[in-house]
Amino acid sequence: MDIQDRMAPLTALFATHHNAENAVYMKQYMKGQYAYFGIKSPLRKELEKKFRNSLGKLSEADLLAVSHWCWQAEEREYQYFIMELLRRNSKTIPRERLDLYERMIVEKSWWDTIDFIAVNLVGPYFKQYPDQIPTVTQGWMASQNIWLQRTCILFQLKYKNNVDLVLLDGFIQQLKDSREFFIRKAIGWMLREYSKTDADFVIQYLKDNKLSGLSEREALKWLKNKGLLTKN
């Protein structure tokens, strides 16, 4: 069975539940960059589950083939489907799968895919292969690609006590003066998430480092909401 035939049941499910009004809104929300079937997340996940169950267990070659097909497909729902499928196949990750993740980061890039890939795919990959982190992230940081750089900042988002603070600080120092909204936002988001693990560290870090207003506001949101930060 070729890949087109293999994906046909998912295409049929998505097409059957096409919602033109939602599709217009979703495309506008993404700044007009991507087409949509207009399927809202709860229903989309139900449809994906039906199809996923019919796929059964995939070999790595089949998983890569499905991934490439979905990433080339026009509608954004296909990209959401394959990211979730890859997340479910991230307990034991082949070393070479990072090539796929990098391709997904640099192609059809926008925050909706980048954030999922960074946290749910690249994060687990680097946990399994920590020896890859220095060389790979150095290349990504030097690439000048804001989405690869954002991934460097965010891949530790769920690491909690295992966050490499020296590594994170290195990324922030290189990027703190960036004018890119998505970089500044990511710095703040990462610090905000880490404040749930070590509030004192984040408070002191912000005192010691001059970050953009956006980064600082994002970093302090959780602390302020929890009443853990004084006005001073």
C-alpha cells in the first residue's frame, strides 16, 4: 500500500468534518499562512484516534514516510496529527530521528508547531541523547533561524529540576537583545515555567540580567499570580 492510500482514511475523516467557517477563522488566526479543514481540537483528536488505531504499530521507516507526507500536506491538521503521533512514539527514539525534527522546525514554521516540537519531541530526544545537545544546539543558535533558536530555549520546558541552568543562561545571553517577538516571548516563558521549580532563582536572575520588557513580564506572570512577588 502506498503512502497516499495509507493516509486516505484520515483524509476522508478530515474532509467529512470540514467546517468552512472555522477554516476561515483558523487561517486568519495564523496570519493567513496555512489552510485548514476547520476542525476544532477536541473533534480533531477524536478523528485522529480513530485513524491512529487503524494504523497499528509502524516501523521507523513507515513513521518517517507518514511524517514527510503529513508535513507536505496543505491543511494544517495533518501537521498536528503527525506531531501527536511522533510524541506517542518518543519513548525510544532512534538517534537519527533528529533530522526529521529539524526539518519540521525549519519547514512550515510557526509557533503552533514549533512549541509542540520543542517541548514534546526535541525535549525527550535530548533527554535520551544528552551527548547531542552541545553540538546540535550550538549549530541551531548559530543558524540565525529564529525557530531553531526558540527550540533551544524551550526544549527544557518540562525538565523541572533537571534544567541545565548553565546551558539555558548561555542561550539567553546570546538572544536577550534580539528584537524578535518569538525569541523574547520564549525566554520569558521558559523562565516562568522554571519559576514553578525555583522561584528564588528566577527572581535573582531577573535582578542580575537586563532582559526585554516582554521577557520579564512573561517570566514574572506565575509568581505574581501566586502572590510570590512583592511590588519591589
